[in-house]
Amino acid sequence: MKKIYVGNFSFSMSEQELRSLFEPFGAIESATIATDRDTGRSRGFGFVAMTNDEEAEKAMTALNGKDSGGRALTVNEAKPQTPRSGGGGGYGGNKGGNDRGGPRQRREPRW
């Protein structure tokens, strides 16, 4: 089985429309569109899993650069998702101190 990345399509494309783009080339196991977690709106890319590698190669060759709703599709083999580094946020890990690394200095009131 081969997983294919499909990008740069219209935000209005449905999973059924995505599936129908690939159906002429062979059997499709799944077709999914990435959506925004907050709005549920399409992010303009998705993935198609095809059961036969040879058919998947033909589909990628035929559909890469193809016009879809005025946009040139980007179609290639999906790469495994790389794990993101944990933690995130913050300002470089300086836990509430000043930029010299020490604890915060208490300030005198300005009156």
C-alpha cells in the first residue's frame, strides 16, 4: 500500500471529490482531507492511500501539476510524520528570571 500526499487543492473539495480524482488509476483504500482543528475547514491538502503501488505511481505521475479548480495540484508520496519536539511555548526556558540568569530583583516603588 502507498500513501500519497495531495496538496494545493481548493478548500471546498470534499473527500468524495478527492477520491474520484484517483479512482481511474486503481483501488483506493482511503481518502482524507486535513481540516483545521478549530474551524473544521479544509486546510487545502489531504492524503490518499492506494492498495497497489504501481497504480499509485501512475496516479502520482498523471495528477502532479494537474489543474483542479484553477490550482495546480501537488501530488507525491507521503513522507512519515516526524515527531515534533515537546514542550513548546515559553521564552527559551529562562524560568521567571532576568536575562542574566539570576532571580528577579525586587524594585523600589517610584514615589
